[in-house]
Amino acid sequence: MPAEEILDLVDENDNVIGKDTRFNVHHSKSWHRGIHILVFNRKGEILLQIRAPARRQFPGKYDLSVSEHVLSGETYENAARRGLKEELGIAGARPERIVYFRMNYGDPYDNMIGVLYKINFDGKSKRDEKETASVGFFPQEKVRKMVAEEPEKFACWTLEILRWHFGMESKLRDVFKICR
């Protein structure tokens, strides 16, 4: 069994103030770092994952293309590249930073400062079979409709980030800096 991930604890301004295990971070009100990535193909479709049934949180729900914790001492960009490789088998991509934000994901104990990235990709991906039941591209209008009409189908962070992406009301309002 792999060692438990160690995450940096940060204050609400993203200054490192300590470190702890992923489990402890998720069972306290501590802030930690994470990344999310939206992968688009040349048609403008968005790649979504369906979380594996054995996942502890949100099994069987739609997730973003990539969602990762930033490990202690790791940069946001390195976590994004690691996530692309681990979750989709995509190596060598240069993710583009879209937004740097602070958000509570709906659980009073899940407070994260994150960076949302995007990449354009038309190659073959290879999903992480332990964590993901399936991966596929979806037309954005279909995803927008699902977000509006069937929000229960999404992991909470996925729902909030997609709401923000589509210009809907979202908890991702507390933005440090929008990057274009």
C-alpha cells in the first residue's frame, strides 16, 4: 500500500503554514492546494471522467478531466503535469493557467486554494482504471445542460468549476487572479 500523501497546509492567502496527511487535512478545516484541468479537443468538446464505483467520495459521478492535490513542496504546474500523466497518460503537455481561486467544496472541512488549467488535446488518453470508470469527450452544450438540469450527476468541485466555466452562479467567486 502506498504511503499516504503529505499536503502543504496553507492560509487563506496561499502561504504555507505547515503540512499534514491528506486524511487529516480532509478532516480538519485546514486549507490545502489542488489543481483541476479542462481538456478540450479540436471540436471544442470537453473531456470528463466518471469516477470509479469504489471511490470513497462521489463514486460514479462526473469529474473534471483531471483533479489532483498538490503534494507538499510541489508547484501547481508540476501537479498539473503529474495529474495529466497519472490520470490520462498524457505526457509533455503544457497546461495553460485559467484561474487561481479559493473555494470551499461544499463540505465545511474541504477548503482548497486551486488553479484551473486547460489544454487542447486530440491524441489517445489512457485512463487510470483504479480511479476512473470511463473517460470521454462531450459537447459543451450537453455538459452545460446536464450542469443546469442534473447537478446531482457531478462531484461537487466539478459542478462548481463547470458552473464557473459556463458563466453560471458558482462558489468559485473568490478569485485571486484570472489568467488569460
